Amino acid sequence: MTSKTEEALSYEQARDELIEVVRRLEAGGTTLEESLALWERGEELAKVCRRWLEGARARLDAALAEEEEEAEGGRG
């Protein structure tokens, strides 16, 4: 997967595809090569999801920090 492909995937798209990859792996019936390819794709998708979640956490932390600063500034 190229970085452009990763950048184009939304969290929801990556999560949904990851769910499908896991479903296919759990169902079995794939060759070793297919299973390895699915596993690798799943790892890539998990990284995309992790980056989205880390970005969301950073935004929440920044918003909370800003809120605290405003609250402390109003105590003067």
C-alpha cells in the first residue's frame, strides 16, 4: 500500500476493510500465500487506523489543554 493510498483512506474505510480481512482470515480456506497477503494488508490497515486514532487523541488533548488555559485565565 502506498502512502497516497493510506492518506486517501478514512478511518472508517480502513476499519471496515480491516474487519473484512479479519473475517476472511478467521473463515480459513485460503492458501498460505493468500493468508500472508491478507495478514500484511491487515497490518497496514491497522497502522492507518492507529494514526487516525492518535491524531484524534492529539486534537482532544489540545482542545482540553486550551479549555484549561481559558478556565485558569478567568480566575484572575
